[in-house]
Amino acid sequence: MVKKTFFTVGPSELYPTVPAHVQTALEQKIGVISHRSKQFQELYKHTTDGLRTLLNIPDNYQIFFLSSATEIWERIIQNCVEHTSFHCVNGSFSKRFYEFSGELGKKAFKAEAAFGKGFYPENIEIPSETEAICLTQNETSSGVSMPVADINKIREKNKEALLFVDAVSSLPYPEFDFSKIDSTFFSVQKCFGLPAGLGVWILNDRVIEKAKQLEAKKVLTGTYHTISSILSKAKDNQTPETPNVWNIFLLGKVIEDMNKKGIATIRKRN
Ligand SMILES: *Cc1c(COP(=O)(O)O)cnc(C)c1O
């Protein structure tokens, strides 16, 4: 069979060690273990601990597993926006995130740049009532990236609103200053080189607090994947539903490989 290599917006080529880890997963029967078992709790912890090391994630940030980044867009709006969100839109992914807010009945503001262009933070005016600022660190459809320094500048000017960064097609590359962002997220089929079907959401105590406020006000925040529902299980290294155990395992293995290589080396090579 001819070996094909795809240069698309994702899925990306598998990380070189994935075939060996798939073999291990089969040998350890990862596909059939219960998500309420001790074995699952241990592999969940292994993956989240590894990610904390890789990205230098502070203790006041939680790591949640969802089905994809698209789901995370929806959960952000549902759980953290009562009325108003703000989006920097410059391509199809950032545009979709923006549209979700309107589709969920919120008022969505945007700053728009032409396809292939980026933003100057000093030109971005964010309405004061904004509850969530939604940025796309790497707009995959055009390949335009927002430098971390620019994200930090936007935060400096807007300290009240929560700041969410879609880094789906760039993590683990960007070196975020977590004191300047409240949340970021990715899907595993981009730069972690895994089969699709797992989204990873990193979020801090401010995000959790906001979700609690909306729940107390009886705003509809969802069902099994409200932040509080996920959090109550995450504390026990579990998920509310039967998750993609297979991929959580593989992600833990790939992160282990990345940590061995060292994030500094990976960033330099990138
Ligand atoms: C791929 C991508 C998404 C969507 O990821 P899914 O895994 O398909 O949900 C969101 N944002 C960006 C920037 C992407 O590149």
C-alpha cells in the first residue's frame, strides 16, 4: 500500500510512537476497562499529570476531557456567558465559535479581520459588558497565528471578562502565561498526532466560579457536561459519561514521549 501523507487542517499525521502505544493498549485491554475502575482513574491521572508538566499548568487550573473542541466551544458559551461574548474572527474556525454564541441566544460581538490577516491588540475595542473574550490562537483555515504577547496585551486592557483561547491546532507549541488567560483547549488529532475523538479543556477557578453563578441564577448551562457535573467527577479522576478511554490512554503515552523529548526542544524544532 502506498503510504499517504496528508497536509490538511487535521487530522494530522500520527505521532511516530502511536502504533506501538496502540499495541500496548490492545495488550492491556484498554478498550474494555470500566470508566469507574481504579485502572481508569490511574490512567486519567497519568494523562492529566503529564499534561500539567508539559504545558506548565498551575494548580488552580482543571483539565477536562470532552468529545472535541467543537463541543468545548458550546460548553464555554453555555456555562460562562449569560448575555455577551466577544470574538476575534478571521477565518472559518473563529467564525464558527462566534456563531455558536448567537445560536445559543447570546449577544455576540466581534472584531473582524480579512481571511489571511491578523489583529493588532491596540485596535481591538471590547465592549465593557463582555463576559467572555474568545480568541483563536491559530486560525487553522488560513494559518494566521496570534502571538502570545498580543493575547496578554488584550488581557491587560480587559481584566474583568474571562479569556478563552482556542489553541486547537497549535498546542503544545504556544507558551502561554497562565496568569493571563483563564482557559485554553485543543483536540488530540491536531498537534498531538492522535486519532480524532477527544477534546481537552484547561480552565481555571474563575471559569468555574462563573459557571456556578450562572447555575445559581437558573441559566440553562446544559446537562451531563455542565462545568459542575464534569468537575464533580474530575475530582475523582473520572468523567460523567463513558469517555474515549482509548484516546485518554494514548494521549497519556504521547505526552510521556513529549515530556521525554522536552517541551523546549519541541518548541525550538517547531
Ligand atoms: C480543528 C479545529 C477545531 C475543531 O476541532 P474538532 O476536533 O473538529 O471539534 C476548532 N478550532 C480550531 C482552531 C481547529 O483547528
